[in-house]
Amino acid sequence: MGFSYQKQILHADSVAITELMQAYGSPLYVYSRTDIEHNWHKFDQAFGTHPHLVCYAVKANSNLAVLNVLAKIGAGFDIVSGGELERVLAAGGKADKCVFSGVAKTTTEITRALEVGVRCFNVESASELNRIEAVAKSVGKQAPISIRVNPNVDAKTHPYISTGLTENKFGVDKNEALDLYQIAQQSAHLSVQGLDCHIGSQITDVAPFLDALDKVLALLKQLKHQGINLTHLDLGGGIGINYDDEQTIDIQAYINAIISKVGDTEIILEPGRAIVGNAGIFATKVEFLKQNTGHAFAIVDGAMNDLLRPSFYNAYHQVLPINKATTGTQANWDLVGPICETGDFLAKNRPLSLSEGDYLALMSAGAYGFTMSSNYNTRPRVAEVMVSGTTHQIVRKRETVQDLFANESLFL
Ligand SMILES: *Cc1c(COP(=O)(O)O)cnc(C)c1O
């Protein structure tokens, strides 16, 4: 299932994308429920009987329907804000399967997380540990914690999505972690649960993950000598997907390697992109074709505000015609949007045969697509649709222009 051509037309599961665009308009995000479930099960099943929890990283795609599909099959969730916690709860997810990451949890967020009973706080600094302890004390509770350790390994990914080097803002170094565990161990309001690390995103080689794991296991051993026994190890997310035809990580082999090293310690993983990335596309329509002095531009109705990754990370998304049977002008097209920024592009230099009015799919747009979208240029955010087999349903209405300034008022 997922995205494939049937009789020259791109389909999501068994539904033609052309049909979706006629029903819901353009541009559009389309998700395959089948693919989302399949991708989560792949992680879950790879662990076999080893104790584990696969916590989907909500920030990759936080649509309630996506969260609900995952909650129903037993997923845990990795959240980075109070807003994401409320989304998970609204979608039927369980607080006791949520791990709470992020460098700057507010007092309000910590209070709410304690009230609903999250599984664990992933703590990123001494100050944050103090704050969590103070809040727990004030509400008469014990906060479950892990310390996020920065293993100082180079994930060899884009610098904006690399998080495991000491130059990044995330986590604490090994020595500080040892101190923080001592403090936490002695607090009546903190309960030491695990150890956490997350080294970056779109990592396509297993070596940095295993380097990080070795460093984390050495720390675990040191803690054990000090009488601090952790019950879980959270190895974060970051597993890369295929955007093109690059080599990426074999999930089963990665998880086998983890299991072979960790004894019977429970493992938590936080994959985001690997669950939803390939389970979604961004569909857009060619408005105008324009050839300027040797440059071929296809101006489409989608833009950087809808799909930021190309502009922000220079990311590559495959571009496919939604109807392969159409013929048009063959050229190496730059796909650009209507926004008044030179950086407003979705793809560059793609050999395609295009006519005005054609529909195109930007593939692998299910992760960090809609969630990074904005209203720049007063553009309403696009609709999101989920497909399952032969059925399809809108899971987020297209915004109206009135929605965009509903919270604004004149200065009287
Ligand atoms: C972003 C993030 C993830 C998910 O990363 P992916 O590359 O989407 O798998 C997991 N854990 C933490 C702490 C994150 O910040």
C-alpha cells in the first residue's frame, strides 16, 4: 500500500490523488494510514520480546488523526511541549506512555505533565532538574526523570538537525550527568528512571547510533557502581528515510545491535520521521510555466510556507507527476512558489514534462511538512487528508483567510 502508480495515476493506498485534489482542492497533504501503521509496527516488532516502548516523536507530524492511528496500535509518544501533550491526550494517547523532551519546559508545562502522569521527563540541564523538583514538591508528587546525555558523536547529518555534539544546545555532558543523577537520587521529589540521548535527525548510517550507545552504556555502568540503577535507556529518534535512492538504516539490524548490547534493560526509541516521512506527500498544481534566459520555472500553488524543508535545509524531495500520462514541455524545471522570497522553492533542476494545470507530488513529505508550515504572505494553511484502503477523509480543514486574522483587532 502507500503511494504507487495504478494505470499511470499516482494513488495513496487505493485512492487516486487526482480524485483527492478534485474533492479537497490544491495544495494538499495526503497521508496513508496503512503506511503509518506499517512503519510503527516495523519498529515495535523488531524488538520481539525485549522490553521496549516505541514513542512516536509528535513534532514530525502532530495531526490528531495521525496521533490517534498510532495511539490505537499502542504507540507511546515523545513530546516537546505542553501543546503536544494536549494533542496526544485529545487524540486518545496515554500520558503514561509519553516521554517529555525539550530544553525549556515551563513551570506550567511541568505542572500539567505531573498532573496527567507522564512516563518520564527527559531533563536537559541542572536548572531544569531544579525546576522539575520544585514543581513536584509544590504539588506533592515525585517526578520520574531521565537525564539527556550528549554523547559527543558526529551524526554526519545536516548541521541544523545534528544534536549530539557538545556545540549543540541539547543535553549535558557525561560528568555533569553523573552529578545530576546524584542530586536526583537524593531528592524525595525526583524518581530516577532512565538515561536519554538523541544525536540528530535523518541519520542514514548506524555507526553514530552505536557509538552513542557504547558511550551511554559506559555511563550506565558507572552509575551502577554508584548504586544508581536505571530501568530504561531512551536512545532517541533520528533514523533516516529514503528521500531519493540513498542507502539508509536497516531497522531490524539496528534494533538487533541494540538488543545484543543492553542486557535486559528496557529500550525506548523516539522515531518521528521514520514513521511518517514516507507515509505522506504534498500535492501541488502547476499554475504557470515561465522560461527566463535559460532557466525553466514551474510556478506552483504550494510554497515554502507549506513545505519549508527545501528552503530551510536545502532538502531534497522527489517530484512525481500525479498523472504520468500527461505530456508537456520537457525541461529541467525549478519548482517555485508564489511567495515573495528568492528562497521560495520546492525543488530545483528536475527533468519533467510539464503543462500548466498539471498536478505534482512532492514525495516523502509526511514528516516536518505540515508541522513546519506557516501563514507567511497571509496564506491559509492547506488541508490534510488521510487515506486508508479505498476510503479517504479530511483530517484538517483548509484554513480560510478570515481564520488568519480572527485573533487580530484594530487599535482604537
Ligand atoms: C526531533 C526529535 C526526535 C525525532 O527525530 P526524527 O529524526 O524525526 O526521528 C526524537 N527525539 C527528540 C528528543 C527529538 O528532538
